[in-house]
Amino acid sequence: MLPPTVTVIKVTNVLTPYIIRICEIKHYNEKLNSINKKLFKKKEIFKTIKKYSEPKIGDAVIVYNKLHTTFDFPGWLSRGHIYSIGNLKDTYNIFLSDHGICVVLKKEDFVICSTDIITEEYLSFTAGLYNVLPADVKYDFSMHNKTLTILDEWSTSAIEYTKELISASDTIYFDYLVSDQYGRYYGEFYLNIKNNIIRLSEILVLNHYAVYLDKEFLQNYEKIRSIAAINGKSERSLVAEMFNGCQILISTPTFLVRFMNRNEKLINFKNLRYLILDGGDIILNKYYDSVNHLFKKYNIISNTELKNKMLQIIITATHWTPQLKKVAFILMDNPYICIASFLEAAIFKSVHINIYVINSKKKNEKLLDLLNNGYSYTRTIIICTNNNEAEELYNFLQKHVEILLAHGNMNFFQLQDIKQCWNVCISGSYPILICTDDILSDIDITNVTWLIHYSIPLHSKTQFNFRFSTLIENLQMENCNCKVTIMMDENNDIQFLHIMKIMQRMNIIIPQNILENIKFITNALEKKKENYPICDNIKSWGFCNKQVSCAFRHKIISKIDIPLTNIQINDKVKFRVVSILDATHVSARIISYIKFDTLEEIEFPNTQYMLINKSIQEYYSCAKNRKKCEIIDIGCICGLEEPVDTFKRVQILHIERENKTGNPKYVNVKCIDNGVILNKVNVYNLLYMPKELIKYPIQVFEVFLVGIAPHDDEYIWNNCAIDAVYEWFKENVDNRSYVIGTVNLHLGNTIWVDSLNVGTKLIGYKDLIGSSIKTELLLKDHAVKNDKHLNQMYQLCRDAGFLQINGYDLNL
């Protein structure tokens, strides 16, 4: 039976079962005639288009259907684009987008035009089979058995079989199911062959050309039981779950060690089949002792010693580390290592890296000195960040050495000539290749021995990492003799810190003077962030584990972080919580505060918030004032309409940029007057906000609870802890109550408190102070005590010159 959602189609070309070019038959002729008429009306425009411009791959073209042509075109005028360059002189392979076919034409048979000459969508499109993987059967005649193997690509026999089935079909139907990020459709093809309906995926699977991809995997098995053994779960309930057994156990090394120490006989690892370390680089770096304890005391990997090797160890990681190497080559027998990052592949092979920090004016002389006379025996590539830099370096070096130059101003044919010249050279006559990042993928050179980074991309780590693809052929050799030289100058402060991190991961000893440079550069970069908010990790823990890549500020600046109120250390503050951000971080409005020395209570009226909100709504009620925000940067304050006809002040927290242009695309913002965080807001929705609205005091305060932290030196609260906080607020805080805390520190619009208790007003009596959220988290084992946090915050204040703050002497 055919599904009701199928469409009758015509197949014009088959490359693989994943790439099939099709046209919808319904209304096809009418749409094609309409397109031809519109193109015919613009025929006079085509005559004015200059024909002496050099056609390039990807150019949009209009093809003329001349009566004397030997080709049988389906229409008078046809839209298309240049698919490739023909082998004969002045011939081009043109893909006709409305017909789904490719033809070979000469230059005079078409004109180059813009892609939007008419707006109609192309009548042909690419579709593919969904939910199958290519496969093949391998026969072992000695054992008289066969094995079905999943392939990386479709076999030639599978492609030919698909073409034969489509050619034999009287009618073909396509049922659309999903599409990918490139707009390519995937679904099922139904073939009517001699009145029999055949599903293409099914017939390929039956003939062992494909296998189904079971997207539901374990969900199909009702008896699969999984248990999450994590901090915050009741040990009693966890023991009960474990007692009933499970097929999948999810835990952290440190928690599992503690649990096993108390319940040693509860878990038996003799039947363990798969040990998966997700984030293995972090686990082995941070919790190596716990992993080692599990392996030694509880013999968790004993199955690797059996002859049939029942245990499979799977480790996923972002970075290759010495600990990962140790586990892979000591615990694993003949490990299969798959590295998707070119940079990590170079680290894996222990490629020798030299770094030179030098003034940009002296780089050319230093580079020439490094090259000396041995360059002709080593395939050497020098990569620059832009065309001008590459040309200037080429003009300097060509007087001294043999040089090839490739950059973005060159066309496809020029780049291919350079690549061919590079490939045919032999040892002793190797030239040096200078190129730029933007054409690196076009020339596709992968046999370099010496990679020189003449300059470092300022904004793209992806470009820097891709440069290591030039070494890939040599990295795959058992004895790798590659080397890398990185030249850094005064413009590479941020990049310098990233590269030092790479060196530290490779266990390379960094000289003391370089370590001092790291501190100096780190401080200099932080001073440039004075308009950025302080990082939430600094506020939560006193440190940031991702400081090198984190966009926020990690230093306190005395002129910026002056407290917004007169609240002093040891004062008690009453809050109305408006947003819960994690277990120890909330956004709140101040109701009042009680002075520590006099017990005087100072009220914070709500009228200012009302007046500010009124001013914002009145300003944006005029449509002329709703101008697009032109400056998109971390920490900027702008307007946002959310929901419709309601306007807010928001601060930019994170920027997601487009891959090609680097322009801001989406932002995460915080509503500074109610504390709500909105993610993935389109930058086009941000509104310019005048200074008179920006300068109004922020109406919500960030409140951080000090003295507790997650278990096991974690710096992210798990869902159990956050759920417990939500539950506490739900049970204890209502419209008649508030939360109260004793102040430990106050900077800007942020207050650190040592407790958060629920308070309830009683008419005629003193307020009733009840349950504490800190006590709740400690009692239910969601948190442990943390005495370092506050001292680290005080040290940051001292570093900023705050010797006295909030009425408190920090030197005491």
C-alpha cells in the first residue's frame, strides 16, 4: 500500500541512493512554461550582458536553445549553473536546474547571470533514501560463512542495482520524511514495476546492499533497565534499584568509588561488556585516582584478560592527553583510535612544535634565518592570514629561495597549476609554498613536512586547526618526521594563551619568562574587558575553568564594580526572588535591608522600577524610535520587544556568529530589570537604546550563596540539586514571604550572602525566620561545604585595590 503522502516524481539522475535528482510531475509542464515565459521576457537583458567575462564553477547561467545546436534541450531558455569545466577547449558542463540533467556546452551557448534573475524555485531537487546505511556481504569460503559489513560509501553494485530498478519502473513515488541542514530531502522511494509496488530501501536491504538504521536503538527493548548513580540521589532508593539489577549503569568515577566503598557486594562487574568513558580526557585528568581505584580494587576491567575478550572499552574525548595515551596503550589491546581534529592528530603523533615570539617588523628576517639552505629537501608550507601579507612575504623571500604563491585573488586554474607544480617536485628541488587560509581547502595539499604559521587567525580557531590538515599524510606514517613552527607577534595576545594551553597539554616545559608573559598578557586582556560583566563562574566559585576562551571579565575593576547601594558586610537583606538560575544563584529585587550596627531597616520602594519601565515603554511606543542596534558586543545594553508591544532592557551575554562572515547572528541576553535569560535571540530583534535609558539603575540584583559547592570539585550543579532548590522555593516561599540573607560581599549589582532563609511577616510580631536553603542542600547531600570561595573573592578585591569595601577591612 502506498502512503497517502506520496508524490509522483520523475528521476533524472542517480549518483547514489543518498543522492537522487528528481522532479515532481504534478504541474511540472505548467511551471516550466511559466518560467520560460519569464525568461523570454528578459531575453533582451541577456544580450546586454558582457560575454567576455571568464566563466567560473558555480556561476548561474541562462542557456539558449538555438535551432542549429546538436543538443536536445527541453525548453527555449533554461536556467542552470556551471557544474565543472570540460576537457575540451572552451567547453563547460552545465547543470540545468529545472530539468535535473547535465549538458556540455561552449561559451557562446550561454550567458552568466545573477541567481535572482527570476524568483521561482528550481523544479528539480535532490532527495535520498532515509534510515539506511550502505552495506556489503563478505564471504569467508574457508569457514563457509558470510558477514554483512557496513560501508563508508555505497558500492558500485548497489548504485547500478538502484539505477536498474528505477529504469524498470513504470511509475515512481517519493514520500518525504525529513530534510537536513542543507535543505536536501530524505524519505522513501516506491517503485511500480509491472504493477508491483516495491520499496527501494527494502529491496536494497533484502539484497544485502544496505541495512536499516534503527533510530530507536535500546528503546525497542522493554527489559533494558538503566540506573543513574549520581550525587543527590537517595542512597536508600539507589541501593533498592541496584538490588533489582540493571543492564546500563551511568555514574561518575568519584561517586561510584564512594558508593562501592559502602556497598561493596552490591555490584558485580564480572558480566561487564562495555565500559564507556564519556569525556575521557576530563575524567582521566581530573579523576584519575578514582578511575585507578575502580580498576585495581574492584577489578572492573578483568574481562579484558579473558581469551575471548568480552569487555569493550570505549572512550570519547575532545582532546588527546597524556592520561588518555596511558590508558589507551596500557589497558587496551590493539586500540582503534579515531581522531577527527587535525590539531589533535598532530598532538597524538607528538609533532615537534617551536614557538617564536617576535616583533612583526622582524619576522621576515627571522623566517629567512630559519629556512637556511635545507628547505629544498623538506616540503615546507608558510601560511598567512590575508592576501596582502602573503604577497609582501613572497616579494621578500623570492630574492633568496624558490617560492610558490597561492592566495584568494587567484582563480581555480591558477591554484590547480600551483598544486600540480608542488606535487611533481622531488626532494632536493622542493620549493616553499606561501598560501592563505581562505584557499587552503581548494589546493588540498596534505603531504607537508614542515608547517610554518607566519601569522595566526585573530578570530577563528577553526582556521588555525585546519592548517594542520596539510600534515595529514605524514601524520599517518608510523615514523612521523613532521615539525611545526609558530611565529607570534604583538597582535596575538589571545592566540598566545590558546597555544600555551596546547603546549601544556603536550607536557612541554614552558620557560619561566614565558610563564611571566602569560600572566602579563592575561592581565592586559582583562583590563580591556571593563565594559563586560564579571564571569558568573568567578561569582559562583571564585575561579573560571575556561578563562582562556571565556568572553567575560575575570578581574574586579575598582572604578567599574563600585557597589550600587550602601549595603554593608554583615547587613541582613530581604529579597523578592524573580528568577532561579542555578542552585546558588538567583535574581532578586531588594525589599529592604537591616543595618548590622544599628538594626535600622531601610526600605527599597518599588516605584523606581515602575517609573523606569514606564519610560522604556513610552520611548518605544513611537515606531520611529525602534531602530536596529548597530553595536553587538558582550556587555552591551539594548532594547528588545518580548512579548509583542512589551519592551525590555537586555544585556548581551553571548554571541553566536555566522561561519563564513563572522557577523553576529544570534545572542543570549539577560533582562536586567527582571533577571530572566533569553537564549538564541536574532540580532535583528535587538533595538538601539539611548543613553538616558541605559543609565537608569539596574532593578534586579544577582544574589550568590557562598559556603557550598557541588561534590567532587565540580563547577556545575546537577539537575538533582537545581530541582531541590525549585522544590524548596515552591514549598516555603509565597506572596506573603521573602528570603533573607546575611551579606558577605557587595559589588556592583551583585550581593554574596552566607545563607538564604525564608522569612514570613506576622502582624504585631517579629518576622518568623524559617528554613535555610543551604542547610537543605547539605542535609540532602546535594552539596558539600566550600570555605575557599569567599576568600578567593576577597583576594580578587584586594588585587583590584579594594582594601576596604562594604565597611570591612580586607586586610584583617
